[in-house]
Amino acid sequence: MSASPRVDALVIGAGPAALAIASALGERGLRVEALAAQEPDAPWTNTYGIWGEEVDRLGLGPLLGHRWSHTVSYFGSGQPGGNQATAHGRDYGLFNSNALQQHWLGQTSRWGLGWQRGVAAAIGHGPGFSSVTTAAGQEHRARLVIDASGHEPIFVQRPSPGKGAAGVAGQAAYGIVAGFSAPPVESGQFVLMDYRCDHLTAEERNEPPSFLYAMDLGGGQFFVEETSLALAPALPFGLLKRRLHRRLAQRGVAVGEIQHEEFCLFPMNPPLPDRHQRVLGFGGAASMVHPASGYMVGALLRRAPGLAAAIAQGLDAGAASSSAASAAGWEALWPLELRRKHALYRFGLEKLMRFPEDQLRQFFASFFELPGEQWYGFLANTLPLPQLVGAMLGLFARAPQGVRWGLMEPRGRELALLGQLIRG
Ligand SMILES: Cc1cc2nc3c(=O)[nH]c(=O)nc-3n(C[C@H](O)[C@H](O)[C@H](O)COP(=O)(O)OP(=O)(O)OC[C@H]3O[C@@H](n4cnc5c(N)ncnc54)[C@H](O)[C@@H]3O)c2cc1C
């Protein structure tokens, strides 16, 4: 076996994370190959949303297929007097998935990235390389392997949650793109969270809550999605689908022809990966989903160049040992500040998962009363730790008494998460 691989980095996957990091590594002048289970230009089925400001700061506004300025949420009960909209005053957009994919594919082809087809099945490590074997028995070697195979990674290892610990919470949603007998949301409107629950019986309101995420796509088409922010185990699709239809019926809206159905399920709060492993992760594989909102694409776009720079430096520094590059990569991906913020977000999510429906509505109403740059920075994960803590204290100060008590009462693994916040 020759010990000197042809390529610097082998990226596993062809989703947003794989394309983002492969393209950033190519830009750094590294020799990159990608190994994917499907064709790299196979259409993505997920719909990816993002705040307008995030894409604008990256200069990628033209990649949006839709953009709304009329952005609202509803945190009232839906009973008379509880139908007031909370205006967000910030643009929200939906990527044109094909344009986003082609943006990255164009860059990777410019840097000469080589695509390999195959299902990665096993990994081994030598002194200056790692070697991936596919299910078909083909071997691919590189100085560094980056696992971007999604939320259930093929190679990246995470610590187990421990015996008796609550499982990983899943964000679950059932959505449709369709025509309707009457507009399910106002014309030109984007609804981030509609927590009104007047379509449910008093008994049903004691069950874990869900909200409507909805938007006017133009041309008589709307996307409406019943979403459970996070729960362990996740809310079943059947229940979300029934709730969506009940919610629409309550407003006198009948579903017409369905163009697309979305079944969304991904883990919100997996533990952070072990940072001492030889394989590096990116995207869902590296637990990069924002544990309090479920967003990730903005973080991929923002963070891929910095990670690529750290990898290039690590490969330069450790010419004989590829572990220098993975160590540099993990440190760049999860430095102490981000680990602390992650623990804080997970702590917040634990609280939210315990809140009954009325407290949850009050919590979010208080959250969106925070100054815009604070709630936006919280959701986009762009606030430095001290400002993030400041935003959380501000929220605590303005929340009603019942919510404050819920935030203070330590339960389950919350104390352990506070410990992580301090230790990092
Ligand atoms: C329905 C849905 C909607 C979402 N909406 C949003 C949103 O609006 N905004 C947002 O920011 N985030 C959203 N997310 C969260 C997150 O951004 C997505 O899950 C995103 O697709 C994760 O990107 P990824 O590249 O890490 O993983 P994936 O997109 O899952 O891609 C993994 C890739 O790895 C390949 N692969 C897997 N195993 C192997 C193997 N063994 N060998 C070779 N290749 C392999 C797969 O074929 C795929 O190409 C959503 C998630 C879902 C499920």
C-alpha cells in the first residue's frame, strides 16, 4: 500500500454540508475528492429557510427563491382577543434549492473537485492518511476524511447520552405545498410560528404543542407545515398531519391539489462529537444544527471558509500525520465559546420542551419582545457568549412570573448542561 494519498481531503456526502466544505477547501487550493451515495446534482427534497439578513451578509441574496418582508408569528390562544400577530420586522427567505446546490457545484467544479459514487462503509487510519472503503469494496484514500453524511453520521463518533438519560429530541414536521379553497395565511405573508390552538380540545391542549410554519409562495400556492419544535421521542407525522388539517378546517380552509409533501425529522440536541477522533465532521454529522431553532444552512455558509483555513493549516503543519489536521479542524469547529453557547442553547431547549402550551406561547411572546438584534442573533447563533447570556437575562426579566418560575426550576439533565456551560 502506498502511504501517500493523491488527495488532501475526502468529503463524504453530497448534501449542503458536504458541498459547502468541499467548495471552501477547493478555494484554499487543496486537492479534494467527494464520495457520495447519489449523484451530486440529485435534487434536494428539503426546503431550506433562512433570515434575509444572514444571506445578505454573505452576498447570496440572489440564491433565494422567495423572500418575505411581511413576517409574523401568533402567540395568542386563537380565542377571541387572542389573534394578534407579532410582527418580526425582518425579512425571511426560502432558498431556491437548485440554485443553492448549483452555486456550490459550480465552485467545486471550478476548483477541480473529483466526484466518486459509492456508499462509505468502513474507515481505517494509517500514519499520514485515512482510508474509506465503500460497500462495493472500493478504497479511497486521503490525508483527511470529512464526514458530512448527515445527522446520523457514518463515521463521526459522539458520546452516548448515558444510561437513563433522556433521548435526543427530534424536530418533526408535516407540510404540504398546495392550492387551497381560501388563503391559509394572508397574501404575501410569512408565518414563522402560529401557536394558536383554538382548533384543539382542552384535553388535546395538554398534549405536546405544535405550531404552524407557513408562507405564501405566490401563484395561488402556499406552503403550510405543522411543526413540533423538539420532543423526545419526536411527535409522530400522523398526529402532525391531523393537527394541520384541523387547524386549516377551523379557519374554513380546504386543501386543493397537493404539489409536494414534506416529512421533516432531524435531531435537535445530539451531544457534541468527540473532538479527538481522526475523522472530522461537518454539518449534521458534527451536531451543527442550532439546538434551539433547528437551523443550520446559514452556519454552513458562514463557517465553511474558516474551517477550511484551519484544515489547510493543520495539513501544512503536520505533513506526516493527518491527525494534526483533524485536531485543528475540530478545534476550529467547536472552540470553547461555541461549546458553551451550545450547552446554553441545549439548556434552553430542555426548558421549552417541558413548558405546557400556554407557557410556551408566553415564552415566545416575551422572546420576540427582545430588541431585534438580540432575538435575531440568538436564532442565527451570531451573538458572542456574553451578549447571548445578556439576551437570556433580558428575556427572563420581561417574562411573566409563571414562565420565570419554569425557567428557574432545575429538572432532568438541565443541571448537567449548566455544568457543561461552565466547563465547555
Ligand atoms: C425536511 C427538513 C427541512 C429542513 N429545513 C431547514 C431549514 O429550513 N433551514 C435550515 O437551516 N435547516 C433546515 N433543516 C436542517 C438541516 O439544515 C438539514 O437537515 C440539512 O440537510 C443537513 O445537511 P447535511 O449536509 O449535514 O446532511 P444531509 O442533507 O442529510 O446530507 C447527507 C449527505 O450524505 C450522503 N450520505 C449519507 N450516508 C452516506 C454514506 N454512507 N456514504 C456516502 N454518502 C452518504 C447522503 O446521500 C447526502 O448526500 C431541515 C432538515 C430537514 C430534514
